[in-house]
Amino acid sequence: MSSGWNASHVTPDGAAWLASAGTYPRSTLALWEERPDAPIVLPCGAVFDVVSAPSMFGRRMLDRLWDDGPGSGPVAEFRGRMLLFATPGTAQRLPALLEWEEWGTHGRDGGETGRTGAVPPLLCHGTGDAVTIPAPAETTSPTRSGSRWLVAPDTRQPWLPGPEVLLWAAVRAARSAVRISIFPPADQGAKVYDVSRRR
């Protein structure tokens, strides 16, 4: 786990930013004051878009963003999926970029490309969509609710990655997942001999 992405507490400014996505921000903030452990459904498209990836692949993307890239915006985990918050418009643009890269598509000759399946289907939530986000306060048992913040919003204007940054992270994550060794795996039951001691 990368040391750069472990801020799991939503600050008051971060909660205000999240609430601003809804129609009634004050009501959302009032609900959170009363029940800080309550997840909530917020609309996408105006303040943020969300790209949802399977948890393991999403973690690889997050590693790439923090280890080799610019970092990430807010990131949450919800029921086995990673929710990466992105700039508005990402949900519309990212699928076209992935298609252009031929991730998960069939080749022109009807056969599958060599990259097929390297990037699992990413769900892009934008205008007209809504997502359930974790509560701003960390619960005592986050595993019971199946949701938690990995990188919590901490400002009223957090930096959000755009479609090109997320495409780059997806490509890098896929490449790191499908590295193939030219050597066969070692036989676990084989005896090992120290040939350097041969005379």
C-alpha cells in the first residue's frame, strides 16, 4: 500500500464540497451533523464524475497515480468497487479514449486484440447518474457497511484527475498486471544444488 494515500477522514471543507453536488447542500450537511456515519447518494456531472473500477484493479490504478503520476482526487471504496472522483465530463470522454486504445474490444478481423481483458470494464458515472458515497466519519466497523474513504476530500476545491490521467493510470495498471515472465515458474518440489562449489 502506497504511503501517499491514507487520508481517510473527510474534513468539514471536504464535506461541504461533497454536499455541493446535491440539490440541497444544507440538508445534506445537516444530515451528516446528525448522523456522521450515514452514507449518502449524490448526483454526478456538475461537481465531479466518478469512475468505478473493480477493487483490485482500482488499487493498481491508485498505486500508479501516486507512485508514478500526479496523485489522485478523492477515492472511496464501496461494495468491492473503487470510486475514483474525476473532473466533470470524464464519464463522457473516458470510454471513447479506452475504445481508441482498444481495451476490451474486438479487433477489425473479428479476433480479439492482445489487450482484451487487460482493463476490466470501468463504470463511468456522469451527468444523469448518482453514486452512493461513504459517510464522512469513519465508522467503527467499515467492513460491515462495505464502504470507506481511501483518500477523503479535505478542501472545498480538491484537485480531480481528468480522462487522460485516468486512461494513463488504467493502461499502466493493466501493463503491471499482465507482465509475463519468459522463465517458467520454479518447481517448488525440486532439489536445489549449489553448482558454484563444483570442482
